[in-house]
Amino acid sequence: MKIYRAEDYASMSRKAADILSAQIILKPDSVLGLATGSTPLGIYAQLISRYEKGELDFSDVITVNLDEYVGLPADHEQSYRYYMRANFFDRVNIRPENAYVPDGTAADPEAECARYDGILRRYGPIDIQLLGLGHDGHIGFNEPDDAFPLNTHMVGLAPMTIEANARFFTSADEVPRQALTMGVKAIMQARCVLMAVSGEDKAEIVKTAFTGPVTARVPASVLQMHPNFILVGDAAALSLLPPEVTEL
Ligand code: GLP
């Protein structure tokens, strides 16, 4: 596990965007696993600006998103499809048919999860999987559990996650209680996993996930076993890791 220490959010975003850009330049038809949340916004802004300068071309890129809320249609402002379009897809030259996000409105969520796993099998393994980190250690919406959920599945959101995501809605009552999420298998099969973390409020869970035991109670801890896992964080988020450490 490699650690890149950045001073602040802006330089963390640039570093993560550098790694993603290198991937796209080296392999123009890369399969990118993408994440939502507030952490990656600066990374997407960087990628958009590099695209606008003509430095990046997304025309052959395939993207597969990690997750989606159950019940929110694609045009709902808090759906992850909407987030991805507003913050990335509509601002670069990714072909709409190459940008996959689970469908949270599917009448049969189980069938939708199976369809999504079919997409992951067809294009996989993912070349680089971008991840954020939930305060309870969730990755995508893989919440703490007795075992690591392997495949795409429907999940009940943990109270901590509902509370954390309430800031995007008018109240916590409006946060969907369920989501569809890629499982841990597709994440662990990715050729490279790139996690971005920012802010003091992530410091404790970063320490627990990456210096504690590997346990499904802290889903991100499984990344300790990934052969090519890169953690990019700002000083605040990495403040509880041993100083000067660049590898764990
Ligand atoms: C959400 C997303 C995750 C994300 C996490 C952290 O629950 N489903 O993919 O990593 O929140 O979000 P943030 O970056 O806003 O802290």
C-alpha cells in the first residue's frame, strides 16, 4: 500500500488526478471505476480542466460507478447519476453509452444487480478504481457487516451514513434508506485502487482501516490486501498515520 501525502485538498486532488490522467494517457480505452461524495469533486474538476486544455481524451474510456441510491431517478438532483453528469460526464467527451451507473429505479433490484455484475464481467477487470471513504469505513456503499459482500447488491444504509449524507438533502428523512452497490470483489479485482481522503474527520477511520486488522466490520480494511493500492490524502486526513510513512 503506497501513501501519497498532500498538503491540502487542492494538492490531494491534483495528485489523484495525475494518477488517473497517467492511466488514461497510457491506455486510452481504460475502464475507470468511479466514486461520488464530496471528496472526488476536486479530482473531477482537475480532469475536466485537463480535458479542456486538450491533455486528456475520454472518447474510448469506459466508466463504471460504484453505487446508486434506491428509488432516486436519474434526473433527481441527489441521485449519483445526476451527480456524475453534473460534475463530470457532461463536461468531458465520455460517450454516454460508455458511462455505467446502477439503476436505482429498477423494478427488480436483484435483476439490476445481476445486470450490473454482467457489465463488470464484460469490461472488467477495472483498470483503476477511485474510492472515497465513509466515516464507518464503507467503500462504495459496502457497509460494516459480518462478511465482505462480494457482488453487486442492495444494501440498507447505516445510520451514520444516512446522517453523513443528510447534508445533501433537506433533511435526514429524505435520504434513501437503501442503495445498490458494487461489491468488494470487483473492487479487489481492480488492477489499481486509488482512494482519496481529505479532512480531519477522516483521520480516525483512516488509521483504523489501514493500521488495524482486516475485518468486514471496517470494509476499507480489505484494501490492505490489494497488491496495488494507493492512498492519497491531505495532511489532516493522514494525521493519525505514523509520520513520514509512505508505505504500509
Ligand atoms: C458516500 C458514497 C461513498 C463515499 C462516501 C464518503 O456514502 N457512497 O462512495 O466514498 O460517501 O463521502 P465523502 O467523500 O463526501 O466524505
